[in-house]
Amino acid sequence: MPQMPDKDPSFWALALTALRENGLAMVLTFALTWLRIQYDAKETTPWRQFIEATLGALIVMVVGLTVKEFGFSIAWSFATAGFIGVLGVEWARQLGRRWAERKADEL
């Protein structure tokens, strides 16, 4: 039987640190997204509602990690949490697509 490689707990330490630092913004995004979905009544199944709210929270976590890496204020992640929560994941996807198309046209 092959030996298991040595496990490095630093991944879990980094994941817990990211959740600790961005957890409040992620919860805010999840709650706002869930409430917006309930208000709009576009997603009918609870599973799809949960997935969209979770995607919004994960987007905010990535933005929070990026903001921290560039040395900007953590307020940017809260601003993103508000925008994603109120406007939705689909709006963020369309905005990212337009930005990428513009950058591709510049090349």
C-alpha cells in the first residue's frame, strides 16, 4: 500500500483566515442576494436560490482577498457585497463579460 504524502495544514489556516477577514461581507452578500431573489421571484427552486447566493458570497471573498493583496481598504469588499447583493450575480457576470470583451478588442 502506498504511503500518504505529508499533509500541510497551511491551506486550512489560509482558508480560515480568509473566512475570518471576509466573513461579514460574505454573510451580507448572501443575505442581500437571498432577499433579492425572494423579492424578484425569478428563481423558483430553493437549490438554485442557494447556489446564486453562495456564488455572490464567493465573489465577494475573492474581491476581499484581492483588495487585501493590493493594500486597499477592506471597505471595497463591503461595497462589492452591497452591489452584488442588490444587483445580483448575473449583473456582475455581464459586467465582467463586457470588461473582458473590451480588453480583448484592445489587443
